[in-house]
Amino acid sequence: MSRELDKLCINSIRVLSADAIQKAKSGHPGLPLGSATMAFTLWTKMNHNGKNPAWENRDRFILSAGHGSMLEYSLLHLFGYGLTVEDIKNFRQTGSLTPGHPEYGHTKGVEITTGPLGQGISNSVGMAIAESYLAERFNKLDYNIVDHYTYAIVGDGCLMEGISGEASSLAGTLKLGKLIVLYDSNNISIEGNTDISFREDVAKRYEAYGWQVLKVADGNDIDSIEKAIDIAKSEVSKPSIIIVKNQIGYGCPAKQGKASAHGEPLGDENIRAMKENLGWKMEPKFYVPNEVYSNMNQYIEKGVSKEHDWNDLFNEYKKAYPDLAQEYNKWMSGEIDKESLLNNEEFWSFDKEMATRQSSGIMINRLAKLIPNLIGGSADLSPSNKTYMSDRGDFSAEDRSGSNLHFGVREHAMAAIVNGMYAHGGLKVFCGTFFVFSDYMKGAMRLSALMKLPVTYVLTHDSIGVGEDGPTHQPIEQLASLRSMPNMTVFRPADSKETAAAWYYAVTNGATPTSLVLTRQSLPLYDGCPKRVLKGGYILKDSKKETPDVLLMASGSEVELIFKAADELAAKGIDARVISIPSFELFNAQDEAYKESVMPNKVRARVAVEALTSFGWHKYVGLDGEIISLDTFGASGKAETLFEKFGFTVENVVNKAVKVLNK
């Protein structure tokens, strides 16, 4: 392998990146130019196969500093992932395979969507957890079928974001030795030198987290970078961070080392100067010498060979451990036997009223017996949000076999970590916290939805029913926020059966993340088939007339109010239909005939009740309807007192129903 040819490949990354960003008149050239040597060297040492990006035992790579996406696209092109020069010419254009930030499921070889800084390094912690858990489960002596590293490239901005501290602290605690982070330390951010806001000693910080810290003084020294990666791989009891001193915009004389290189095209004159400085052919644009592709073939074939060796190993493993091999394939396929859950009476069975957080806890433990690759945990709240799986052990630095994760008080990182765990493959994942703290998780939850990762979020203590903890802990606007998020399916169940249906949907839908919004207080248990819940909204108690006088609708704990109010209205000669709407998203997805059968358009007298903000209910109650909601913050006090104080009573529901009928 020729160092000179490798340097030619590295400069190809710089040229392709600069030309693509200039053509798009948009992008971030600084990182691709400055980190090209570091990234190329890493990719030559990784085990991966561009001809089969889905190889299960590949090393995972995450560009946490996702704004430098042209770095990754150039690597994917050179390493044979099928990304063409034409694709690169369409950088940042609508429908192209080279969008502004790397997108999971869109471009082959992109392991996860990045861009919001700090998310990627947190995702990498999740991938490293997944690798170690699967390795503990399936590896046998001489058969390390799960044996790969997780690598992330981060920048100053990633390490400024608080989420990186949360995730890195947990990674050190868990001693994730197969996690290696390369830090593009160039001391430049958009506003200028990082001294204006970021003077900490990153090395000491990561030493305190329990990481191995390595340093490379010259980001263009291939040998030093290779040596650092080898040392990092040899440390099995600590994650490693390699601090590489790079120069942003390297190679462009007028821009290197300057903030102006970060987030704007270099300009035609500066690109010409850069090419001259690198000894590059001026025209045509996007030119890559044939020697580069010839040199890359050896690295591409090395990846093919690595996968071939693994396939041979797995074939031997299948002979030696056929049951484990079958289980491994099932886990990696994401296969779930929906029918066995749907037709399992015990799965749906409850015999008493309880809080939906409690019934969710029962469901988690039922699922743990049926889905062996279910794994998850809480942000230091499992006794309260009932997310602990009995007889499944705790995942720790000392025991990789446990299925219960302890994230500590780290909601933001927790959500990003479970995204990484799911994207790695092989696991069904969930995490939990109090609903009000979903605000801390929103960035990562949004990325779950953007990537359509079917992660389950268990969000308990869902309203003023939290009680004495007061308005700081009582969610108001959070439910509307989650309902407004594309691709996020939200359930607020009214009883244990609806909770079971919500969990069934969460583990079987395979297409969206699911948020389960659950009560602290006990709720009744209603009659009827729980499978109707999967339509998102349904008639819980029907009117006696073919056309009801009034429609009463609610979700969660407030269903109890409308259920009782219907009886009182009947005593007044008013015929009410009671409608439970646990999931707006699923109800909205039904055909018009079904929605009309539940909410006839000709019935304009409607009352909706929910102990959170009214936002979102207007589409169901229309111009003539009424909403009993909470469009202010709550207060500290006993839950029953607060519900009465804010109008969540049967009497108020009855009065509102009479009011809409008399309009």
C-alpha cells in the first residue's frame, strides 16, 4: 500500500467536497478538508464492505458532526458503496442521495441520521451497548460472530452540547471498550476561535469520564493516526477518544484555519488556489485520478474478504450451535410473531383497575417473556415508571447479559442512545421517564420519528394527576407537541386494556416510534375487546338512539369522566355516545366510513375532555363543540383536589354537554 497514493485519495476527498459544495452554493467545506486524512485513515482500518453495506458484523461509523456530510459522501464513493460522482454533483439537491446532512435509510452506508450536534456521539454509545449485549448473548469460544467496533467523528460543537457529556459519562461507567471517538480538534466554530466559549481541557474531561485519551499532534500524519487507532482498539476496558489536531479548511490557503471555512462555499478562486496548492488538475471539476480508484480497490477487496471470512465463521457456528444461530437470525431480522401476541388471551388480560403506568409495567414483563431481545430502561425512575423487567438482570460494566439499562438522570442522551441501539440492529428497545421530562428528550425523539425507528417511549405521570409535585412536574403542552410530530404515534390509554393495545402496536408496527403517555393514578377497567383500540378511536359506550344527541370524547384518565357523565345525561333525557380516543394518529389514519361511524358529521354537539392543553382537539369538536382542558400551568396539591379545581368533574362535563345542545 502506497502512502503517496493514499495521500492522493485523501486529496480526492478534499476536492470532491469543495467542488460539490461550490456547485450547490451551500454546505460546510471546513470539516471535510480538515478531517480528510483522519477519516480516510480510519476507513482503511475499519472492517466494512461497500458491496454489502448491511453486513451484520461491520464496524459502525457515525459522523456526529453531520454538517460535514460531504466527508462521508466522498468516503462512500471511494470505498465502493455505489455513490457515484453524479450523486455527489447533486449534493443538497431535492431527491438526491447526498442530502445536506447524512440520512439513515436514504443513502447506503449511512448508519444513522446526524446533524443536530451531540446526537451522533450519543448514538454511538447506543451502538456500542448493542454490540456488547449481542456479543454476550451469542459469542462462543472460537466463534465471535458479534465482534465489531463503533467509531464516531466529533467536532468541537458536538462536545459543547450537553448531550455529549451525558452519553460519554455513561459510556465510561459502562466501560464500552469497543467505542472509539475521533475528535476533530480545530479550535474553530462558526463565530470564531473556540476560546470565546470553549476553553475546557477535553482530555482531562474524558479521563474523568473513565475514557482512554490519546492525542495526535498532526492531523495529516497517517502513521500517527493509525497507531492511535491500534492503541484504542487494544484497550478493551475503556472507551477511547483520539484527539486529533486538525486545521479547518486545510489545503485552501486563504481559508484554512479560519471560521469562514466552516459553513460557506470556498468560492471559485479559492478552489483554484486549493487545487494548485494540492497539485491537482484544475479541470474538469469533480476530477478524480484513475490511480485513486485503482488504489481504492485494495481496500474495497479487503472489506469483501473480511465479510467472506465472517460468513465462513458463521456457517461453522450454525453447525456447532444451530439453535443459537437460528435465534441470532431471528433477532437480526426484527421478526415478531404478531399473531401469537394478538391471539394470546393472557397478553390482554387484566382483572382489576390500576394506573396505566402499572399496567404498562405488567405488559413490559409479559413482553419480556415473549420477546427475548427486548431491552430498555429508565432515567433513574424505574420504580416510579414501572420499566424494570423481572428476572432479566441489569446491563453493566460487569455483566453484559442484563436487559435492564440504567441510564441515570440523562434523558437527552438516553433517547439518542436507544436510537443508536435500534439502528445497530438486533434489538427491540424502549426507555422511560416522567412525561414532563420528554422536553429534555425532544431532539432525539424527533430524530426517532425522522428515521422511522420503532423505539418505544414510556412517559408516565401524565397530567395534573402528578399532584403535589406541582407545575414543574405536571405536563401541559407536551402531549400536543408529540402529537404534532410527523411519524410519532402517541397513545394515551384510558385503562389497562388500552395500554396492552398500545404496547402491542409499539412492538409490532415496525415503522414509527411510539410514545405511551401513562397515569400515576388508578383508572377503571372497561368492558370490551381491547383490539378495537388499534383503530385509535372507538365507541366505548354507545347511545341508545341511532343518532346520538351529543358526542363525548376523551383520552386517558378523563374517559372516566365522560363515561359517568353519559349516565347523568341519560337521567336528563340526553342520549350521549362515549368515545375513547387513545391515539389521534391511528384514528386519523382510518377510512372516512369508519370515522363517520364513530363521529357522525351531523352530530354537531360535541364535548372533548383532556387534562392537558386543548391544542389539537378542535378538529374533532368543530365550531359548535366545547373542550374541557388545561391551557394554563397546574398547581401543587392533591390530584383529586386539582382535578376539581380545574374543572375536570362529571358535573362540568354534563354542564358543557347541555350548553352545546342549547347553542
